Amino acid sequence: MSSLSGSPISYWINSTSPAQFPSFSPETTGNVTTHAPLNITAGVAIVGGGIAGLTAAFLLKRAGKTVGILEANQIAAATSGHTTAKLTSLHQVIYADLITFSFKLGLTPLRTCLKSLFVRQKTV
């Protein structure tokens, strides 16, 4: 088996500095671990700072909401940080088929959701 040259570190992570945000990181003194409280107020709390969580936060903020993101580690550094950032343009064909199929089954909520995805993809 051949090996690839270069670093096994994601380009996205390797080319940016870690973001600095308030942390709930524990402080341990002896056998006692405490978490310093943060005085943060938000109308919406999003758990996970990957592509999905950050996109949801962006859209909610744009809609006028106050948003807080809770991330266990570094923002966009887990699965999202190791993505190949592949963009495709043919998903609309699959979505169109799913919309038609769900309509035939009478699945209105699914049809509405899929139409939203289809419209959002066209605007990207």
C-alpha cells in the first residue's frame, strides 16, 4: 500500500487559527472540578458548531433571532473541519423525484421540507 505525501491534517484546520470564544472548560483544583458560569442570554441555543449548526445560526440571526452555539470542542473542527467541501449540482434531480413520490403518498410535511431544500439549493 502506498502512502500519500504531505500532512494528514485537514487543509481547513491547518490553514486557520483556532477561534477564541467563551468556554465552559472545567477548572480542577485538587479533587474538585468546577465550571465557571457564563452570563450569556440567547433566544435560540444550537448544539453543535459544525456546518449544519453554523448555517442554522446564520439563518436564525439573519431572521432577527439571538443565537448561542454550544460546541464541545473547536468550532467547525470535527467532521465539518475534515470535509472535502465537495459541491454538486445534480441533487435537484433527486429532490424533484422525492417531492413527486411523497406527493403521490400524500406526505405533505415531507413534500414541504423537500421543496424548501430544493429552493434553498437553487439560491446557493
